[in-house]
Amino acid sequence: MRIGILALQGAFAEHGAMLDRLQVPHFEIRQVNDFLQAPPDGLILPGGESTTMGKLLRELSLLEPIRQAILAGMPVFGTCAGLLLLAKKLENDDRRHLATMDLCAQRNAYGRQLGSYETEGAFADCGTVPMVFIRAPHIVGALSEEVETLAQVNGRIVAARQKNQLAVCFHPELTRDPSIHRYFLQMVQSR
């Protein structure tokens, strides 16, 4: 198993460090050839700035190959901005990027940087996990019955899954807890 990490901008190094701790081979995707020459078994879309990442995905001709691979069943894990790349609808933005997941999300749902916070919450089969929210989005709702809610905080959906797609509003890579990365790796192994 080899995991690709989109490394255009954002917290890609932190995801790599978490995979190192789990002893999972991974590589960074910066150019279309990185993706096409050795397609990953699973892909991580890190947190960062979704508008910048979307622009770079288009400029580097990565958007369509990644989109098609996700639609063909490649497991993908989007954190924070990665969730926004996957969402089919953004409540407060007309832009769409990969648009493969039946979600409506809201950008910067917790306000500016000062609205960032840490908490703990129950996450599907992982028990209670630490959650770091940094200018985080939240999931307004599902656009189909295929979307399963995995976690909520204060009545807001903060994690969801649709078949091969996992999306979280927070940054598990900024904690010491590997539970959610393990959950994703199980998705990859079961494919």
C-alpha cells in the first residue's frame, strides 16, 4: 500500500509525519506525473487554503486525473480544505473543485483565526478523538443518502463518509492520535 499526499500547499508534511509514525509508505504529489506514473492506493487532500489548492490543481492539470480516480473508487481522505475540494456544493462560495462528494459545506464556519479551537469528540468506530479546528469549515448537510455522518460537535457535522471518500472538518494530522488515519488506511486496505 502506498498513499499519495497532495503537496501543493497546506499541512501535507504533517500527514506525511503521521504516516511515518504508522510505517505506511507514502509520496508527495506536486505534478501530474507524480500522480499518473505511480497512482497511489489512496490519496490524502490536506488542510490549507482550498481556493489556492483548487487553482493549482487546474494549472498543473491534476484536477481531472484525480477526480476521475476518485470517481473510479480510489479512496480519498480530505481534511479541512481537502473537504472543501471534495464537496459538491459550498454554501458561501460559487467555486467547485473536485466536487465528487455529496456534501454541502460552509467555508470558515467558525470565523477567523481567533475562532480556531481544540476539542474532543466521538468519531465512528474510533472512540473519542482529539479535534483541532483551524478556520474550519463545517458540513451543512448531505446531498444524498449515501453520505454517512461519522462525527458531530455542538450539533454540527464535522466528519462524513461516502463510499471511498472520507472528509473531516478538523486536522487529525496535528494531533498525536493516529485513529482517523488508521480508519482511512482500513478503507484503502478493504478496497
